[in-house]
Amino acid sequence: MKREFFNQQFAALVSAYTISAKLSDEAQDVYWSMLQSIPEERFGEAVKKCLASCKFFPTISELGEASYPTIEEPSPYNAFVYHEPRKINWQEQVQRQIERKAIESGKVAIDGAREWEPPEVRAVRK
């Protein structure tokens, strides 16, 4: 997401909540540092959700959760052992999306040990 878009959405949040008048510029920088990896369209929708449902100024976690609601990832099937589905929070979903884009663009690759390597390192190892 671009900083300009974030600033517009953050301004909408600030104008909607009375307590937000006490927010400092540093608070906006903290929100930006934590939420900058969220795509603009998802963040815009998250701001709308929070404006519609939050009684108080939304936290970083509430904005992240509104952008990427928690999903459940089923465990591999094992007839003898039951495992609860693993919950994937918004931060892990964003990280997965970043990693997927990096792989698709060829900037990094995964070796057999699931280690991330830049192309320069891969070239040296060959």
C-alpha cells in the first residue's frame, strides 16, 4: 500500500472518532509500519468495516483482522491422530502473500529445507 492512500484512510478514521484527537503523529507512524504490507483494496474495505462496527478507534490488530479475517488451515489427514485446524491470523496471511509474490517474480526460491534464498546465493551454490 502507498503511504498517501494510508494517510487518506487514517484521516477518515481520525475524523470519525472523538478520542482520536489525542493521537500523535508517532501513533500514525506505528500504524503505518505495522499495516503497510496490506494491499490498498483490502485496507480500504477494512477501514469501512471498522467504521461500521467499532465503538472506539480501531487498534492495529482490529484493522489487520478486518483486512484478513482469521482462517483455519486443516491439518494433514491422519486416521489415528486428531489435530485441531491451525488458525492463520492476518499477519501470517500477509507474510504468505508477500512470499508467494516473491516466488512468482523469481526473486527468491525455496530449496528442499524450505529456506529462502536470493538468486545471488543460489547462483553461488550451483
